[in-house]
Amino acid sequence: MRVLITGATGLIGQEIVKLCHEKDIKINYLTTSKSKIVQEEIYKGFYWNPKAKEIDSDCFKGVDAIIHLAGATVSKRWTPSYKNEILASRTETTALLVNTLKALTHTVKQVVSASAIGIYPDSLTNYYDQTHNKTSSSFLGQVVSVWEEAIDEFSKLNITVSKIRIGLVLSNKGGALTELVKPIKFGLGAAFGNGKQWQSWIHIHDLANLFLYVLQNNLSGIYNGVAPNPVSNNELTKTAASALQKPLFMPNIPKFFMKLVLGDMHILLFESQRVSSKNVEDMGFYFKYNYLEPALKDLLE
């Protein structure tokens, strides 16, 4: 099997690449940096420039499926121009793949694309599954909605489409967890706001496995990339401090303060989405890390 991966050098992409190699799955990957192009039988790089609508169409040769992860990080201050980049990096890359495939004779049968739980509205009481059809009115909600519409275009090419709505990814190689533990390590850790907001998290190992599970079982539809047991922001902070054997004595950090510091991006810390993983479990997927404490112990100890 040969898979084309976009975003292969990112946090999630690197973990998926490692897993593919363990399973003898060959990889083609797209990169915007010509210096990152490697030409090996099991790992072949191809250049693309989505802004200029440029892509090396050889990237599709012999490819059975696409894992589509490309998109600018949301963990960066949301200036008006950066908001445009967050949206464009998802829609333009998707459109370039779709439009290039339209003009080719290809062997692609399946696309497994990243999406995000940011599509679900902020709520302390709702428990969301993939059938929920109301979209969050937040910036992220609108981005995910437009992004998923773009991904659905693959289905018009008789390609099986699946979308994995990713929650808070826990990894010790970057992302949210490394930022969360920085103040805790100095004894300055604290929950945000009232700390009651739900955090639907997933260990990076389980997320990479989920992408491969959906791929190898040719599953279509929407799946939530979250562990079975979401926690409150209070519990996340306390469990991280416990794993690091650090005290927590600081008062919770008020919303208005984080809004001053981060601008619109502060909603990443305060929005509450309790999201269900039941449909992936019903499909036979097994989570190695069901609960937060062992997940954090694995990553932090």
C-alpha cells in the first residue's frame, strides 16, 4: 500500500509516518520546502505550493489513499491576516488536491482527512457525537465547517471520504501539552476561568492509530479523534501537576486576562466541548489510553 500524506512533517504527521513504516506502508509526502524532499522507495517527497496552485502530480503515482493533515496551526495569535491563513491553508490545499485528481487518471480510492472538534458549539452540558448538526458560531466553528465542505468534494470523484475531528492532542514533542506544563514546572500552574470547561483530549499514539485504523478498514464518514473520557480543565491541570509531582496553589486565571494576552485565540482555552468517541469504539477501535492519568504519566514521567 502507498499513501500520500500532506502535513507529514507536523506533530501528528510524524507519528503517522512512523506507524506507516512499522506496518510496511509506503509513503509519498507533499512539502512546501524543496530542501525537505527525500527520494526513497518507502518515503518519497514531492513539492507543492498551494498558494500558487502548484503541485507535482507525480505525487499521486501508485497511491491508494491520501491522509490529509495540512493546515496552519491555530496556536498562534489570530490577527485578521492570520485568520485568513488558517482558513486558506485548509481550503486551498484541499481544492488543489481535488482539482489535480480531476485532471488525472489515478488510483486513489480513499481520503482520510483531519478536521476538528471546534465545529461543536461551546457547552458545559451537551455531549456531542458526530451526528450533531449545529455548528459553533465561533471562528473555529466556521473554519471547520468550510473545511469539511471542501473535503466532501473528494466524494464526487468516487473516492471514499472520512473525516477525523481531532480534540486536544497530548504529545511530549510539541502542541498544547508542552505549553500547558511549562508554568506547572515552575510551580505557576493554574486552571483557566472557572475550570469547568470540558477538554476532549487524545494521546498522540492513539490518534495516529485511529487514522491508520480508518484507512486500513476503509471506513467512511465522520469520527471524533478523542479519548473515551473527557475531563474538565481543572482536572487536566491537576492531573498534569500530579504527573510532574508539582504543587498547584495559584488561583484560576480569569478569562478577561487571557483575552488581553491572547486576543481572539483565548477561546482555545475557554470553550467547552464534551465529545463522544463511541462510534469509533463501535467500529472496533481500541484506545490504549482511555484515561487521562496514564496518558499523562506516559508522556510526562
